[in-house]
Amino acid sequence: MSDETTALLLALASVNAELRAALAEAQELLIETAIDAGEMHARIEVLQAEVTTLRTERDAIAFSGQRRPLARRG
């Protein structure tokens, strides 16, 4: 192998190693992001359930306030 070929192979190996390290870092960040997104999704579901409960309670209160007692006959 010529010196030029050896230098090219070493340069390619170095770039390859840098790219692999960057890929590993990106994969780690993606995993962390996926975990955070899953936690946020779970929290959103809890909040949506709370909102549904509060709306149901609000509607029940509003409905009970609209009813008028029936007048007694007699």
C-alpha cells in the first residue's frame, strides 16, 4: 500500500469513528426524548381526565340549578 492510500484509509477510519460517536450521541438523545414524550403523554391523559371530571361536575351543578321545584296542587 502506498503512503497516500494508507493516509486516506486512516482519514476514513477517523471520520468513521467520529460519525459513529455522533450517531451514538444522537441515539441517546432520541431515547431520552422518547422517554420524556411518554411521560408528557401520560400527564396529558391525566389532565384530560381531570378536565372531563370537572366539566361533568360543572354541568351537573348547572343542571341542578336550572330545575325548579314542582308546585303542589291541592
